Amino acid sequence: MTFSAVESSAVERNLYAVCSLLLLTFLATVERVRSTFRSSRDDERGKIYFRNSFFLLFSSYLTCVSSALVEFLLFKEELILPVTLLGSFVFLAGMSLRNSAIHNLGRQWSVHIDLRKTQDIVRKGPYRYIRHPYYLAVLLELLGFCLIANAYYSIVVVLGAQIPLLFMRVHYEEKALIRKFGRAYLWYKRKLGSLPL
């Protein structure tokens, strides 16, 4: 095998990796937008708390995904397959957890922190174990995407940008839940432990 054949093979593998990652990004984005906005029940909206939190989280999510794509396209010549496979597992686990959280919230799901008259504390599905599985799912998706792309510097972007926003959103959401449900939510919170995600 000549040097040019080896080089051509490496270029083909890299092109395949780039196309696969771009296709995954497109499909994941379509699924994310579809499930988020199709499931949001804005027809029965209650009082909205911390209105800008959705915009901040969504912007941060896009920044993290873009960072991983740019890092991959500019600095990666080849993907390390075990890291990519691990990332795929983490990413799919995040998507599955997110869809389960949305499904179990049912009509209470919203992109905003919004409490309705008919709202109740959900204690089924992943909410039996985690107070805010949706936010954990978002974090898993982003970390998984970075691992799929072998974009290790972008993991720092996720940790520095998304995690503080998620904890800020949790803080405001829990204040609203305590205001609405009082001791019932405090008992639920105590039962599941101190970590919200």
C-alpha cells in the first residue's frame, strides 16, 4: 500500500466521521426541538417565574453544541472510537431520560417555570429518584455530544456555561414549587436528597 493510498483512506475516514457527526447533530437538533416545543403545554399557562431562564439555557445549549462542532472540525483529524462510542451511550441515555421526564410530566411540562392551578408534584418515572431529571438529561446530552466529537475542551464549556445555568434554573423552580406546595414539596425534596440532578 502506497503512502497516497494510506492518506486517501485517512481522508475518507475523516470525511465519513464529519458527515456522520453533522448528520447526528441535525437529527438530534430536530428531535430536541420537536420534543421540547411539541410537548410544551402553553395553552394552560400559570404564573411564569424567571422568564429569561429558557432563553439563557437554550442559548447556552447551542453554544455548547457549536463549540464541540467547531473543535471537532478545526482540530480533530480522526475520532477515537471508544470515546465516540461512550459519548453515543451517554448522549442516548440523556435523550431517553429527557423524553421520559417530559412524558411523566404530561400536561405539566413547559419550557418555562410555570405553575398551573391543576399542577401536582410528579413522583413517577425518573421523578421517583431525581427531582429534576430533565436537567440531568440536558447535561448528559451535552457531555455525550462532546465525547462523540472527541471535543474535550468543549466539555469545559459545558461545565462552565450550562451547569451554573441549570443550577440557577433549579433554584428558581424549587422556590416556586415550595411556594405552591409548601411542606409537601419540602418532604419530597428531603426524601430524594440534597442533589437536585
